Amino acid sequence: MPIVRVTRRLHFSAGHRLHSPELSDKENREIYGLCSNPNGHGHNYGLEVTLKGEVDPRTGYVVDLKRVRETVEEVVLRDVDHANLNVDVPWLEGTIPTAENVAIAIWRRLEEVFPGGVLDRVVVSESERNYVEYRGE
């Protein structure tokens, strides 16, 4: 059977500060620039979750995208939407909340609820021009 990939797009708004405790304030400013503002800054993030699988001949679906939306809202968005990613999200604790690290953390949350290789990719975008993609590698 052919393998088909389906994607659900979602959004959340959150604040964060890019700052490594292993670096001096000067080094943090040099690496992260304005993103290391001590008071943080925010984004209207885009999130894409792609699942893959065979099309069910009975339903015509790989997966019901309404179920995907509900699951992602419950497992991810309820924690990150309108949150400070540095302090409000337990599963990001101790992580510099770059888009890269956020994508990996979201993948880890979702692979628990979409097991068996069904989860194909997670895309986190901070703007129309900047996004990261993670495929569990």
C-alpha cells in the first residue's frame, strides 16, 4: 500500500529568552542578540505535525486530522500557548528554548501518543521566514 503523509497546522503564542547559563552575559548577547533580552520577547509560532501511514480503505483517512488537532492541543498547546517557555513549561525546563529545542521537545511529547513510526515530522516556525523541522533523528 502507498504511504501518505498528512499534516495539521496549528498556532500558539509564547514568550522566551535565549540565554545559556554556561555563557557570560556578553557571550549570550553576541550569540543571541536581541533574543537574549533579560525581559524576553515573544512569537506567534506556527506548528506543523505530520503523520504518515497507509490510507484506511474503510475511511479514506491515514488519520482523522480532527483527532490530531485535539491530541496536539491537549499534549502540547495547553502547556505552551501564552506561556513563558523558560519558566512555565515543565517539559522544557533546563532547555534553551530555541525553535530547534522546542521542536525536539514537542516531538518527544507527541511520539508518546502517536507511536509506531506514525509521527513523521514536527515543524516549528517563529516567523514566516524562520522555521525548523525535526524528524526524530
